[in-house]
Amino acid sequence: MARTRVSFDSAGIEIAAHLYTSDRPAAGRRPALVVGHPGTGVKEQTSGTYAQLMAERGFVTLAFDAAYQGESGGLPRGLEDPAQRVEDFKAAVSYLTTRDEVDPDRIGLLGICASGGYSLAATGGDHRVKAVATVCTAEPARQFRYGADGSQDPAVFQTLLDAAAQARTRAARGEDPGVMTMFPETAEQAGTLGGEHGVEGWEYYCGPRGHHERSAKYLAWDSIDRMASSDVFRAVPLIGPRPMLQIIGERAVTAWMALEAHQAATGPKELHRIPGASHVDLYDKREYIDPAVDKLTDHFTTHLDK
């Protein structure tokens, strides 16, 4: 399996990516997958893991850093722009159609966590995508508005919108708008704020479990008010008749978002649970990732077959 650094344009922003290809001989052009990372993640973390494992199964895979994040371009740094995130997936599909080793008629999307929601929206609006799958689907705007488990007090998001408005005013006056810090200083503080899910996220992004120097520890404040008007699940009914698979952890507190997307789908759809797994377990624990990859391989082999 070979990994190659590549880049492509997304609405004028240079996107950094890794292209994974199998060393095994192929009779012709291969099916390909675009693999998107979780919110605040980078291509060297969980999306790279899935891209590598799916490449070992015979797919050409492309793991990329979202615009404004990781090694990709765009200012301000740390901006989470839902519209741009969806565009990044479509631009990645465009890039894959130019590769000699890729069959342009057999391209699928694989989104993890936040990219799960974005990949569904991109599929709804791009008929070049023949199949889509997600792992631990999350929809960032819903998560900011309602919390990871869907039970957040609405006042929390209103407070964030107040802070975002103040940041815009500071920027207009030529002052430093500041940033929204995403993680507390300790796992204990993360647990107080977000329970077990918060602790696991902190351990992955801030501890030795999955830390990467380029993964985002903050978001630009502009991200918050963009979430107020975003709903990427609106495009889910447009996916049918193309197939949609969602893989979630049996213990994932975020599962309500995948269920909402599943109910909105109009074509072939499947919601597959990994026994014993939490949301973050599917980022890096092979005892849960391996059965997920088996399921993904079956899905894409079936639906990207000529």
C-alpha cells in the first residue's frame, strides 16, 4: 500500500490530502473513496486509518484536511464552515476523476463523525457519487445547538452566539477577535462538561491516544453563527435511489443524529451498530474498527461494482 501527498482546489482554497493505493495488481481502473475526518481532526488521524484500511481492501482512497484546517489553506484558521466542508467533498470527487487509476463511475464517500453529516449533504447534491457510508455520524450544527447527546439547554448555544457576535464586532474594529477553545485543560474537566463522551474526546485529541500537532484545539468564532443557519441533513432525501450506510457504536451518545438521517433517507439505507463501541471507540480501537471496515468493504464492493 502506497501513500502519496497530493493537493487539489476547493473553491479557490488549496486542500492537502493523502492518496492511498494498493500495491496489488488490478485488472483495470479501481473504485475510489473520499474519506473525511471528524471535527477538529486531521487526515493523519482516524480518516487516515480508514483510508489505509480501505486501500488495503483494493480501493483508491483520498483522505484530506478540510479547508481552514490541518495542512490545507484558508483563513481564518480553525474555521468550521459547513458549506465549504460540503464543497471540499465535491472537490475531492472532482480530483479523483482526474486520476488514471480511478474509475470515475465508481466513486463513493466515507465520512467520519462531522464528515458523516457533510458527506451525506455532498452525496445528495452530487450525482457523481454512487454510494455513501458514514462512521459515527454527527451533524456539527445539531451538536452545537443541542449537544452531543441532544439534551443541551438551548441557552448554551445562545451564549455562544453572543460571543460570536462580539468577536465579529472586535474584528470590524481591527481588534483580535479571539477564538473558541474546544477542549479544557484536563480529562477531569472534560468529564464535568461532557461526561464519558467528553473524556474520550479529550483523551483522543489532547492525550497520547490520538493527539496530532495539527488537529484543531480551537475554532474561529465565525464558525458558531454559521452553525445557526446550517442543516446538512436537508439534502439526505436527495441521496436515494443511491445507497446509504451508517455505522454507529452501540454505546454512542451521538446515535440520535444517525437515526434522524436514517429516517430522512428515501433510498436503500442501513443503520449498522458495532456492539460495545462508543462514538470515539470507532476512531482508533481496532477491535471496533475492523468489523466496521468489513461492513464498509461489503457496502462499497456491492454498490461500486459495475
